[in-house]
Amino acid sequence: MQRYAYLYILLGLVWLIAAMSFGIWLGATEHFGFAESHAHMALVGFASSVLFGLIHHAFPVLSRSAMAMWQLVVYQVGAAILVTGKVIVDGGGAPTVVKVGSIVVLLGAVLMLVLFVAKGRVVEGAAARAL
């Protein structure tokens, strides 16, 4: 498996364990006001990370771009900031951190789109010539 595919899936699984542990804590302590934080952890952290990893696996040429590491770092840092900010908001705090995290996550997603559009065509072109 390619490096970035592996890293993304590994980080996604770490997010999954964190989300499940947080969910267990929510249920055990009846802190249901943090349910949205739990959902963001699972979707932004786990689901999106694993999906990005599967995209890297399906399109190995993406991992050869210098942008690939930046995209991974920006997205993962943004996800951590967003989830932290969501926990703060769900606990009654100000939304500043979640706003910053949302922008950073969006930037990470846009970088993935740019990476895919720039490099994904190479895969399509090669596949078309092979047929």
C-alpha cells in the first residue's frame, strides 16, 4: 500500500477509536450535549480520512505529488482543530476555534480536489491508452 494511503487509513482508524471512546464516555456519563462533537469526530476524522486513503490507494499517482504531504497535514491539523472547537462549543464556549478549524479542513479538502484534478487525469489518460 502506498505511503499516503496507509497514513490516511491509519489516522482514520485512530480517529475511529477516539470517536468510539468519546461516544462511550458520552453514553456512560449522559453528556449527550456533546453528540455533535462525537459526530464530527467520526465523520471529519474517521470517514473522510479513510475515504482520502482509499482515493490515494486507487490513484497511486496522487502520492507522487509534493502537494500530497501538505494536503494530509493541512486536513488532519484542521480536523483536530475543528473537533476541539466543536467540543468547546458543545461545552458552552465561544465558536472561534471551530470556525478556524472549519476553514482549515475546507482548505485540506480543496487541496485534495486540486491534487485529484491535477494528477487524476494522468491515471485516466494512461488507463484510456491501455484499453
